[in-house]
Amino acid sequence: MTAFKIESSEKPKRFVIVGNGIAGMSAAYAIRRFNKEAEIKIISEERHPTYSACVLPDYLSGEISREKVFVRQFLDYSRENIQLITSERVIALDPDRKKIILQKENMAYDRLIVATGGKPMIPPIRGTSRKGVFTFKSIEDGDSICGWKGHTAVVIGSGPIGVEASLALKTRGYRVFLIELLDRILPQIFDKYPSCLIEDGLKSIGIDVGTQEKVIEILGEERVEGILSDRRKIKCDTVILATGMRPEKGFVEGIIEQGRLGGIIVDNKMGTSLEDVYACGDCVEAQSLIDGQPILSLLWHNARQQGEIAGSNAAGLLKTYPGSLNITGVEVVGLRAISIGSIGAGVDSSREIIEVKRDRGYRRLVLSKGVLVGVQSIDWDVDVGLFLAAILRKEKVKTYQDLISSRMPLLRPFKQFPFGRKLNRVAGRG
């Protein structure tokens, strides 16, 4: 796929964006910055303005109000002359006629941006339709869990969503069981040793953690009464499914090129296989900034940047997306954990691992041909920006000391990369 420059005489006038998450919203604002007169419409199945899924755990725990979840209000769209159409579903796409088919009408476009996001994966276990079973992706999910009268919860899946849901429910007063099929928690983000440190932190506040455990069935009649695993039976009244996310392709399924990972294939301009159709956010399969391989990021910061690139290019600019870089962090009982880039688990023999341990602190650097490609850091001085800069600049590293000493002046502009109570507020799920 190749990008093309739009001449001023054929400047597009009608932009339609499907999806109102951070990617879709960023695309709309990018278009408006470049084109003050264009008609911009955002179509969303949800009934809300854009909100941050990153802070849903804080809403669930009661640490912030529901209003604090939203990053835009309806008035913000009006001020930018952006039409937000809520509670509306796109049924189909007619790329030849440049129209999308809605439930009650057809809508024409000059440029279309697909930002349909991701959807929770529902595991193949019995009983997932019982009352008291929830996913934890949207503000509607948060509302449903907050309105549910429960006391004991089983969280199935220990990725960032599962861990943060467990912490939020614990703060809310629940007894919490966290169950993971693999041999460690946060298995896609951390290797065994740092995962064990985080697991110990969860256990220290009373969260029951079970690894290498498979849930077979959610028990009960209409409501949840417990779960049955291959190890035990647990009585509970609440189940959270946190077993992963996958791209939501929806109305473009089957008519747009998708990759082996299940996302919409995009080039470095966020263009798709269809003319004048762009895509961004959790629904796309972009290239990794580390090695150029296809990657699903499903993270806020990548979605925001992709949205800005897609909107800018749809409006006529020529901006290039550098690639996705996964940055994820959690904090458990004061133990701050961050993972950037390649974690090193199962890496090929050409990669070198440097490990540094200090009390409960731990650092793991992953090098490829001497270049830093990944970092895991547990309970250490916060210099996230230093590592991020080294990865982005493809710095050569021989030793850990080499990175933190001789490179420090070069990397100082990145040193204060923000790290809040949860890094996911800045660079987490989106």
C-alpha cells in the first residue's frame, strides 16, 4: 500500500470516523486542526463522549468519580464543529460508492477512518452468560460492576486489566481470587522473576492468586454462585472475565485486508487496502517500532498517536507512523513495575539479557545486537524516560552501568517521562 498526497483542488470535504475512543477522537481533532471547514462526523455505538478506559479501575475502586473518567464533554465536540452521533451502529460499507450503511440511513464520505477499537475475548467456559459475570473494558462495564451487590469475586485472567480489576475490587471491599492459566501473572508483560515479585505484593494484601489453573465452569442457576477449576471449587457471587482483547473489525470484516494477528493491516500512513479508508487504534495491526514485525498494541498511547497520524493524512498531510511501542506499568502495594518493548521471554539466541537485582528491586535489559529493545523494572528509581529514549534512539549498550552513566546527558530530555500511581494512565490500555 502506498500513500498519496492530496492536491488542494481535491481537498476532501466529508470525513466520517467510526469509533469515539481515543484513536477516533484524536483523528477528528487532527483533521480539524488542518481543515477548519470540513464536515466531520464521528459515529459511536456508545452513548457517551470519549472517556479513558485507563482510569476505569480508579472509578471501580471509588478513588475517582464517574465524571473524572471522561476526557471530553459533548460541548467540546460542538466547539470544534464536530458532529458526534451516539448510540448508532454501522452495518456495512460500500467502498465503491463511498458510503457507510447505518441502521436508518446511508452516509457518504470523502475519507473514512475506522477506529472501532477492541473487544473482550470470552473464554470457552460454561456459564459466562450468568448474572454476575462481567467484562471490564467500557464505562458501561464499570457501571454494571459498581451497581452489582457482590462480596466475593473471581477474576479470570491476570493481564493488566485482570490485575487492576483485582486491586480495585479489593479496595472496594471484595474478597478476591485471581486465576491465571499460565505459569505466572502478567505473562505477556513480565518474565518469571518480576511476575513473582508482583504476585507476592498481591498476596500481601489478601488477594488469592492461582497460576497454572484452568477455570472449567461458572456455577449457578441464573446468578453466579461459584466457579469450578481443575484444582478447586470457589464460592463467589461475581466473576470478571479478563482473558484478553482482540480487534473489533465489525462492518469492514471480510472486505478490508487483515493480518494474521486479526487486526486491520495499515501502512505507515495508517492507510488500509481500501482507497480513502484509514484505520487506527485497537482494531489495527501495525508494525513494531522495535523490529518492524506486525503487532497488536491495544494501548492508549499507541492508539492516540495512530489517530493523529490517520486524521492528518486523511486531511491531506503526509505524516509517518514510526511504529508501535508497548509500555505497560502497574503499582501493587507501593511496588512499581514497568515493561517497555520486548520482554525477552522466549527470545532467540541472538538477544542478550542483562539482569540487575537489588533487595526487592529488579531490572532486566533485553539487547539485540547490542541495541536496547526492552526493559523490565521493578521497584527502582523512576527513570522510565531514560530507557524509552535509549530504545527510541536505538542506543548501543554494553553494560547496565554504561546505560545509566555515560548515556545520561544525552537522554536527560526524556528523564521525566511521567509515572503516576498507575503508568496505565499515561501509557496503558486504550
